[in-house]
Amino acid sequence: MKGEDIFERYSRQIFIEEIGLEGQRKIMESKVLVIGAGGLGSPVIQYLAAAGTGTLGVADFDEVELHNLNRQVIYNENSVGTSKVKSAEGFVKDLNHQINFIGIKQKITAENAEEILSRFDIIVDGSDNFSTRYLVNDTCVKLGKPLVYGSILGFSGQVAVFNCNGSKNLRDIFPEPPFEENLPDCDRLGVLGTLPGIAGSMMAGLALKIMTDLPLPLNQMTLMDTLEWRFQTVEF
């Protein structure tokens, strides 16, 4: 794509004084890994691809199911039964063919986490279980990678940036993961379809702020209650 076409495509970002041409270059040179291509991962993938993120990795081992479609907006009815990574790749290529898409159809495990995460500058965790969240957090700490974190359930969500510019990480808030069997989850209690769109858009925004060196809400977590429509930030 010619330089003038790139400018036209991203002009509304470039016109923002705090981003400009230099910020757009940083976005286009960044390598971001999105872990989980589900409710949170879908809007993250969508907006990071639209923004021109240079290399976009997506790690997910699952397939698209019909019940995903109320909130996982990068898929459609024709995607049901197909690999989420493969479907996500098709979505990204249709939206922005410039993106270097890296599909990782694997579960993040203790055996492969370090090798996979080390290839990227920023990690965005949209996983749906605590074992993966803590593994990703600990690997980011070990590798010195900034981590954008999010979780959702029902009408409620949480978003934070961990391990960035010396900031705290997940274990500084909750030193040990809770027992999974005692926890509520979306499979049993559900999630309003718009909630991951709100939280995932916020996560994508935080990732873009990291890429462009904009101010970040470090050592803070944003809590959202979309039933009562209350948003608050707590420090840790």
C-alpha cells in the first residue's frame, strides 16, 4: 500500500495530536499477542487490526459454537464449527490486509508459554479461566512484557494494565488463584453480549496507549457494573 493510502486509512488517528505520524508508525511496528479469541478477544482483535497493529498474534485452541455469536462479534453463522484462529484470520485479512497475522491454535501451557509470549511486545489476556490468567501473568513478569488484563461475567467486568514500566502485577492484588470449582463462570451464569464489547474496547485502547507511549492508569483497576451503569477505578 502506498504511503498516501496509509495516511488516508489511518488519518483519523494521525490527526490526534498525541498520536500523529510517529504514533502511527509505532502502532504499525508493534507486535501484540491476544490470548483468547472469545468475548473479550473479539473486540480486541477487531480494533487492533483496524488501528493498523503491525503484527497481531491470536492464540486459541477452540472452535466457534452457536452460543458464541451473541458476543463474539468477529464470527458469523458460517463460522460455527470452524477454528476460532482460522476464522479470526479471515476476519482480520478482510478488514486490513496489511496486518501480519500469526495464528496460534494452541492452549497456553507452562510448557509453551514462554516461547510463545517472547515473540511479542505486548500481551492482551482475554482468557476465561484463572489458571491461564496466572500463567500468563507470571510469564509476562518473567519476560518483562506489559500485560493488558480483562475479565467479565454477567453485567460486570474488570480491566487493568499489569507489569508495565515497573507497575504491579496480578499477584500483587491476588497472590494466589482461587479454586476454579468454586467460581461462577459465563457457561453457568451467562454474560450480556454488549459487556465484552465494552471491556474489550477498553483493553484495545490500553494496548494502543502502550504502543504509542501515552499515559497509562498503572496500579489501578477499572471495575464496571453495566446493570447499575457504574464505573469506578480502584488503586492497588
